[in-house]
Amino acid sequence: MKLNKKLSFTLAVRSLVILISLGLVMAFLQTLFDFRERQAEVKQTIDSIVTSARGSASNAVYLLDNPMAQQVIDGLSYFDFFHYVSIIDDRGNIMADFSRQEVDGNVAVNTSYNPLLSLVAENFTKSSVLLTGQTLADGRPQIYGEMVLIIDNHIALSGVYDRASRAFAIAVAGYILLTLVLSILYHFSLAAPLVRLSKRFQQVNTASIASQQISHVVGHEKNEFSLIVNAANDMLSRISSGQILLTERSQRFRLILDTAPSLIYSLDNNLDFVFANKSTASFYGYSIYELKGRCAEDVISPIDPDLLDIMKDFISSSRRQVSNIVPMRNAGGAECFMELTMVKFKTPDGHSILVTSSDVTKRVKAEEKIESLAYYDTLTSLPNRNKVYEVLNKQRSDDHGMYGIAAIADLDQFKRINDTLSHSVGDQLIVKLARRLQKEFSFSDLIARLGADEFLCIEEDVSENLSVATEGAEVLGERLRACINKEIEIGLHSYALTASIGVIVFKKGQASADEILQFADTAMYESKRTGRNKVTMFKTEMAAQAAELLKLERDIMKAMFRDEFYFVLQPIVDTDTHRLNGAEALMRWKKDGKVVSPAEFIPFLEESALIVDVGERILNSVCRYIVELEDRELLTEDFKIAVNISAKQLAKPDFIEAVSRVLLKHKVSGKRLEFEITESVALNNMADTIKKIVSLKKMGISFSLDDFGTGYSSLSHLKDLPVDKLKIDRSFINDITVDKQDENLVRSIIQLSRNLGLVTVAEGVETQEQVEWLMLNGDLLLQGFYFSKPLDIEDFEKQYLLSPADASENPKHSA
């Protein structure tokens, strides 16, 4: 190492500079203090000399005696610090003077210049002493002249300079000697041990993860060097532990990377592979070591150039991260969907990207399947209602004056085919019909299946002329009906279907999907209402009817919120005992204080899902009333209240649980309830209906089959239904006394009911003749206006529960 680089040399030089600087400052201060003292002494000496010479000089001037003046001047010239002395009379004439060298004007040229003293004092000091005599009358002395003196400060203070020079020389010599001693001390006490310590540090192998130690410097085991060695050994120990931990983590990370199913790799700014895991190497047909350093142009581009373009676009963009699902190919050419994530990060050479790719092929296919399930019918693969809404809502943005056509076809009484021939046959019919519609209406924009037996045909851009579009709609509707009417062969059997069709012409961009489907539905229901197997074009007045139905739905929902639905009771009388056997609870609606006719809302309610909530409310009200009557002890042991159960209520999976909750809530025995179901309700999914009836009968609830004879049930179905009563429809009771056919039919139903062990109830009894005829033909239960119209519960109590003695005298009021 060069001398000027050594620590001991650097410290010595710096110490010398500092010491000399301190010496100079101290010498200067000492000189300054000496100067102040010497200056005072010189001034005192000069004052005494001048005072002594002043009297003689005053006499010489007063007498104008030049020789005497010269004699005074010569006396002063013996003092070497007087550079110039002169005696001047009162007229300004120099009587005598003395100068040690020439004077240029009033400024003396200094011949004894001292640079040290010049820092603390002027070179020359000039002063004037007045030469005076006796005192005048005004008290002032009489001035004869003056004596001018120029004092050489450097000569007067030369002793100070000599002492300062000696002190400075001695200080510099001492400081140099001290610096040499300190340099030797620095070298052996600091620099040499540091050199030995540095060599030991250099011998440490930083590449090794083994534990290493640095030995202490001899003679410095307990000072600061010991602290440095201990700290270094502690750091080496921690480095060793960190290296071991880092190695373990690196191995673990490598293991994770290599066992990860995802593709994980990094590319530098030149698209060269920096690292890659085994999944990446296998995906592209390389080993890990072969892939490292290769360019992505050579690896990825030959099999998947689109992916390489995506990477190049990302690197050149300002985005820091992108994530997307992209199709990719492996080395074998197999295609898959990968969730590709690329992250950009800075490196000393520019930018690199970290790429991860996870195989999401199964997820993508599952999502496609879910989308298919969401937008396509699983049985026929036709677009479903969701897809229809998507198509129809999209056309709202195409407002260019074109008219479109929508036709809804609902198969007539297709439910009976499912019930009688099985759902399997029904499904086969639907599938074959769907294929036929796809084939024959391939020119249409959309053929969809809206429901179980409901199909939709849409043609979007028909014409800008409404008349032309309307004619096309009529042709389309009839063609759709004819297509459905063709026989369908399944195995050895042929089946003929009919459909009720509703057609609407809509202007694109003006009607929503809900409006189009609602109006087409309205026209289709008009076809059903007027005889089925026909085509009905939507008319404006039908929209008013649809609006009325919509208003009715809103009013019913408000009525539910306001609790406007209630029930009335119509008594059921025993023909044998002439006593009250039970009552039927009939739903009523009081809107704004007025009772709404049941014919205005019950048919709609039975077709609506709202019937479930309304029906449960009525059941709650009936059970609450039964508890009230039991608390008042107004009921006989066999008294029941019959409640009508709709198809939608019975079809709910949790219907049994809902009924059970109501009974438990009001603590009512099921023996006080009777559920009335119609034939159509009973035969809808008959197996499930039977299962629910059996479960409810275990709670004590009895069942009656309402409106018997108006449906399409067969005797085998009737035999399997576990009902307790048959209720003969009022349409057969009306003419039993005048129409022999009705009389025989009713008699047959009574006999059938008796043979099946069922109780028979005759509905709609209105005349005495009907009562007498029914009493002659068996033990029946009677219900109708002859006994009572449906009554509010207060009137029912007054007539049938509060006056049993009076009621026994008249069959109309039998209790």
C-alpha cells in the first residue's frame, strides 16, 4: 500500500496540520498580548521624553533660537524609534528637524517593515505637541509653536516580534516532533492491527455456508477491536444461518415450482427464458435446462404465434399487469384454455415479465355448459325463455321502422297426454315436434321453447309496411298450426296434436320483450278460450284486457299487504239427522269497503302463484277461527270446516310442512279440517298427490273430491285416490227433478261413492224438490242456497251455532 494511503500517515499529516494551526493561533494571541503591553510601555516612555524636551523646545521657539531648537532635536534623535522630529514656530517655519530617511510629502517610507507586527499595529504613528508659554487673560495658554513627532512602531515594538518568532519556531519544531511520535503510535496501536484484521476478513469465504470465525488480534482482546471481531463473528454466524435458510427456501420454492401444475416462467427484455418450471418445460417439449436461455421466438412461436404476439404487445405497452383467458397449444398441438397472467417488473437490463398460465379448460367448458343450460332447453336444445328475452331486448336498439312477428303456440291439453300416456311419451312428442319446427321454420330468426308445451317463433325484419307484416303474421300463424297438427309417430303409434296460437306484430325498437310475450300470450289465451286449435291475432283491446289483469294482480298484492282477504262459511247439512255437519270456507275480498265478486278474481288467482300465499292466509284465518269457537265451546265433536286447496298449493314441495306449521301455530287438531281438491288437481302428478294426501291424513285432515263428474278422471284413478268424500257438481243437481239423464247420472254417482266407501255431498241444492229427491236416494250431505248462502262468521254463528234448539225445528236451521 502506498504511504499516502496508509491510515497512520493520514492521521500524522492531519495531526501536524492541526497542531501547527493551533500553534500559529496561540503565537498570534501571545504576540497580540505582548504588543499591547509593549505599546503601553513605549507610549509611557515617549510621553516622558517629550515632556522633558517640551520645555526646552518652548523656550527655543519663544526666543526664536534655532541652535537651541537644533540642540533639542539632536537630543531626541538618540532615540531610534523617533523616525522624524521637527520644531515649528507659530508662523509655520521649521526651526530645526531630524529624519532617519527621506520623507515623501507627509508620508514616511518605512525601512523597518515587520509583516508580523503589521497585523496588529500601523507602521508609523504621527503626533503633534503644542509649545505654550504663559497664560493669557482669558485663561488659555499662549501658543509659541509646535513639535511634530513621527514614531516608528516597528522599531519600538521589535522586541515583541523577536519573542514571537522564537516562540513560533519552538512550537513548530515541537509539533513536528509530536506528530512523528503520534504517527508511530497510530501505526502500532491502530493501523497495524487494522491491517491484520482486514487480512483476516479477506480470508473469509463468503460462498461457503459453513460456520466461520475470525480470531482476535493479539493484544487487543478487550478493546474496541474485540468488539469489531465479535460483531463480525456474529454477522458471519447470521450469514451462515441465512444462507442455510435461503438454500432451504430456494429448494422448497424450486420444489413448489416444479410440482405446480401451472406454467410458471420468466422472460427478459429480449424474450429469452430466465427460468421455467417443469410444467412449462413439459408443455413446450423441453427440459428445464434446455429451456433456460432460449428465446421465446424459437420455443413458443412455432406452435402458438398468437400467444407470442400477446406477450410482445404487453411488453411494449405501459400496462404493468394483464390477466385473461386465452386458447393455447402445447408441443403436441393439443388445444386448451389457459388463464394467462403476465406481470412486468424492472431489471438492470430493462424489463422482464413473469408469466403464469393455469389450465381452466374444464371451467371454461363448464361455463359454456352453464350458459347453454341458461339459454337453451335441455330436452330439445332449442333456445329457452332467457335467450328469447336476450334476442327481443336486443331488437329494441334497432329502431329503423321495421315490423317483426312473434307467434306463441301452446299445445292443447298436452298435460292429459303426460298423465295418461306417461311423461316419457310426452317428452318424445316434444322432441320430435321441436325438430320438425326447426326444419320447417328454418327461415325464421328464432324457434324457442318457452315452457313444457309452449313454443315461440320470431321473425324480426318482415316489412316496413304494417299491412304486409300483418298478412305475413296470419300466414305464419296458420303455417305454425298446420305444422303442429301433423301426426307424430312414436314406435308403432301415431299422435295428433293441436295448438292454440297467439300472434303479434310489433315494431322494432318500440316494444319490450315483456310486452311482446305478454301480448302474444294474451292472443294465445284468447284462442284457448274460444275453442282451441286456432290462430288469434293480437288486437289493441286485448292489451286493455291484459292491463286489467296486470292491475288485478297489483290490487291482489295490495290486498294481501292490507289483509283484505277473508272467508265466509256455507253450511253442509246431513239429510238423515237434519243437523249441521260442517261448513265450507269460501274466499272473499273486500276492497275499499266493497265486496269484490269471486268471479272477478278467483279464476285469475288460481292461475297465479299468488294463490299459494293467499291460500295459506285463509288457512291461518280458518284455524284461528276454529280455536276461537272451541274456546267458546260452540262446536260439536264431528264439526269440520272445508278449505279449498289449489293445484299450485298442493304442488309445492313444502306443502305438508306449511300445513303442519299452521296447525302447530294455532294448536288446532287436523280433525277439524277438510281439504277440497278438484279432479284436475288430484290427477296432476298423481303419485305425488297421493303421497301428500296420505301424509296429511295422518295429521287427521280429511279430503273431498270437489266438482266430481266435470273432469276426465277414470274409475281406476278414483279408486287409487285416498279421499273421504265425493262432491257432486251443481251442474248435475240442477235438473235431477226434470231431466231423467241427470237423475240417472246422479244416482250412479251416489251408488259409486257408496261402493267405494265414500261420503257423498251434493252441491248447489236450491229447491225443496231437490232436497226430497236426494233424501230418498241415500244418506247424503247437502250444500246449497236452499239452506243458506255463504254467511259472514257472525251471521253463521247466530243461525247455526248460538240457537241449537230453534234450529232443530227447521231443517234450514238444523244445528
